[in-house]
Amino acid sequence: MKYSNSFEGAKLDLYLPEQENFDIVVMAHGGGLKEGDKLDMWTIAYDVANEGVAVASIKLWLIGINI
């Protein structure tokens, strides 16, 4: 899911629990805002969603990007 037009690759993965009512957290990967990928965190996001909390896992690179 695209969340911004500021830079190419501004996409998030959404992990949803099975129940209808839930809290949500935003997860940003490590990497000093210049490397890494949201896919590095998918197992954690999946486990959190299985515990009943939705996760929006975002790709967040800010170093070297003109925004």
C-alpha cells in the first residue's frame, strides 16, 4: 500500500489480526534511515498481529532523498 508520493518505494505492509476490533502500531525498520527494508521485520509484524494488534510496517529511507 503506497503511503506517500515523496519518494519511490514509500509503501507499507499491513498485518491484520483476525478479530474485528484491534489496536494498531507503526513499525519502522532499523538501518539509520538509509538502509534496510521493512521486509527485515515481517516475522515480528506477523507475530504481533497474531497476538491481536495490527501492524503497519513502513519503508523509511530519508538520507539522500529530496523530500
